[in-house]
Amino acid sequence: MERSDTLQEKMEQNGMSRRTFIKYCASLASLMALPPSAAYAMAEALGKAKRPSVIWLPFQECTGCTESITRSHSPSIEGMIFDMISLDYQETLMAAAGHQAEEALHAAMKENYGKYVLIIDGSVATGLDGAYSCIAGRSNLESLKEAAKGAAAIIALGSCASFGGIPKANPNPTGAVAVSDIIKDKPIVNIPGCPPIPVVITGVLAQFLTFGTLPELDKLGRPKAVFGETIHDRCYRRPFYDQGKFAKTFDDEGARQGWCLFELGCKGPVTYNACATTKWNDSTSFPIESGHGCIGCSEPDFWDAGGFYKALSMPADPLKMAATAAVAGAAVGVAISFANRAKKGAAKSAHETTKLEDLEK
Amino acid sequence: MPSIDQIPISIVSPDEMLTGQAEAVLTEIAGMLKHLLDEGIEGSIDLRGLALSGADRVWLEKQLGLGEVEIMLEAGGRSVLTETAYPGVWKVMHRDDRDRVVAELIEVAFVPAIIRPATGDVKKGYKSLLLNLKAKTAGA
């Protein structure tokens, strides 16, 4: 398969008809919140586009993002990505290994210098000059800087690459940072999520190929079409929130009736993602529909946001509140005691000893 | 004075509520039909991009009704294009080969564009048919 083949030629060789391609473009246009009429423009432009080189570098990651995107075994929206692009380097999927793989990487970078799309998943370790995460004897930090030089655009795939993710969780032993903390001179699209919704990356690539531009991004560099609304905005349980009907435990009557999970720690109101509409596992469900609150995995520092089961209305860190109060002039000790009064009272009546660890929960 | 728990609340399931959006969609369709008649410009509405409730969908379905034409398209999965009671207004449901809905649209057009074959496809078909006829003649 020559990379000089257009997508249309590739389609025909795979027995895909023009109408199938138009259907595919219609679904992509819908995902990217483009006008439905853009589907035909997209089909025409994509059909003439040459397959772009894509280089995928995995850094400090769990491979969940790769798993998310490759869990499709039939010609589907997610699977189309591999027909649309020339995936020149991807360690989990490529057959080559060792020196051959490294040679393939450098050859692809040289041949397509200035034109390839660079996908990064995983955070970048910066501690000990990046020694915490190395591939082929080179730190990810060094590899990123080298690969970014020749990239036309960079896609930071998953919350780790977008914001640092779980490796960055307190105390961040490896000095994990986001791609955008290192690279400042290339267009970067953040597609966060732990993992991200698979079809989003296809939509971003399709838009790049069709219009030669990246989609409109929000202040955190995320495509607005997908991350423009909160989970709360599109949640089917929203009417229950509006009516003040909340589940108090995971197995009470409210939970059985499908009431709002706000009091059980749902982070939907502060989480921007498309899970409530696009859903997961072939549009089967999403966490809230399965009875568990949103954990906010597409937001920065979601792992340190105060607990998955603590309602948003409760203070996440009473010690932090105390620090703020001190700045405002209140005594630190008084501020802490206000935050912990209920807990200490309950412990006293239950004849338990309150430990510092209890207060920090 | 009654407590907050004593204030009666009528809990309405999300699927039973009309949000008003369906009526807005119908108005938009009317505008698109006028555009089609006056200037020949086609339009479409992505139903999956709208936060329509279950009741909204039922209401819209009832308002649009059914026309005379239903087209089944087998291309990477089954698609169904159904003319509504208003000629030129089509309900379009695209599914992939795993029967997942990939797009749900209202298209306003004389004939939805996906139905018309491309000129290139017709040319290829013509050449293929000529070869077929030639082979039959040679075989006879």
C-alpha cells in the first residue's frame, strides 16, 4: 500500500463504497458538532486527501488509551482511523521491535519532516532529567523534544498526556508533566479522559485532513465539540437533580429509582466530556447510567480532587481551607476546628479517638 | 408551617417531559423547505446533536408522519431513509454493520444526496456492464 494513494483509492481497494464513506463522514460531522452538510464536504475532501503519516509515542502510560481506541474489530468509526492514516510507529501495535522499530521511527520522522501528526499518550517524566521513563535508552523527555520538532501538530491523548494524569498525582514522584508543559511552539490538541472516548481522535484527525485545521479548542486545549458541555448538562438524570431527588447510598430506594448521584460524589457538574451522549462500549452505557458517579477523569488533577465519593458541595481539604482563612486573618487552629467539629463530636459520642488521619479524609 | 419534605413534588420522568425543542425543530424544517423551494439549497438537522427528550422524539415523529417512499440502503450497515408526510422532508437513520446508530438526521432535499450515485460510479458501472455484455456475446 503506497502512502501516495488517496483515501478514496484506499476505500475502493478495501471494497468500501462511496455511500459507506459518506455515512462515515456523517457520523464524524455529528461527533465534531459540525453542520450535517459538512459530511458531504468532508467526504469530498477526505476522498482526495493523501494518507498522512502519524507517529505515536507512548510515554508514562498504562496503555489504556491504546486499548480504548483499538477495541474495535470490525470496520467501524474507531477502526477507520487505521484506514485513514499511515500509522508509521506505534509500539503496542507494530510488528517490529528493537532496533528495527527505532529505525522505522527515525525514517518516518525524516521522510515526513514538518508534515506528520504526532500522538503522545502518557505523561512526561521530568524528575532526574527524565530518567524515570526511558525507551531504547533515551528519556521520554528527550524523545518528545526531538519528535515535536518535525510535527505538524501534536495530539496529547488521554489525561496523562493532556494534564499529567495519574502519574502526576500527589506526591508526583517522577516529576510527571503534560506535553504542553514541555512543548510551547507547536499546535497541541488535548484529548483527555482516562481513557478518552475513542471516536474523538478519529474526528480530530478527520477535521485536520478535511480542513487543514485543528478543531476549535477550549482554554485547556480540548476540542469544544466534545468537551464544550459538562456531563451534568447532558445527563439523563438531570431532571432528578433539578427536582432535588438524590440517592443517599448506592443501594437505597433513590439509587434504585435512578436518582441523581450528586451526594454520592458525582463530579458531573464540573467535568467537561461527551460521555453522557456518546457513551462507552458501543454506546452501551456510561458510569452514571451504570450507577456510579462521574469521577471527572477528563479534568486536570482529577485524582487529587478530594475523593470520588465526596460531594462537590463538601470541602475537599479542610487544611487548605484553614490556610486560606489564615491569609484572611483567622486563626489556623479555629479554622481547622470549624471544619472538623462535626467529626470530633461524632467520635466523642462514639467513644472513638480522633486521629489526624481521620481529619484529613 | 409545613416542612420542606411535606411540600408535594410531582416527579416527572425525563422521557415524559416535552422540552419545547421538538416544536423548534419543526419550525426549522419549515424554514429549510422554503429555502429549498426558493433557492434549491438542501439542509439537514442532526437529531443526535439536540437534547431531545423521549417525549420530544415521539411528538416529532407523530408530527412528521409518513410519506410514500422508504429507501433501504446497504452500505457499511443498513440505513433507512423515510419520506415524511411532507414531501422533501426525510428521516434518515444510518447504522453501521454492527447495527449501531451512527447518525440520525432530518434531511430536507428533493432526494437525499447519499442516494444519488456519483458520476464516477455511474461511469465505472457503464464500463463494467459493457464488458459483461461483450463477454456474453463472445460466449454465445
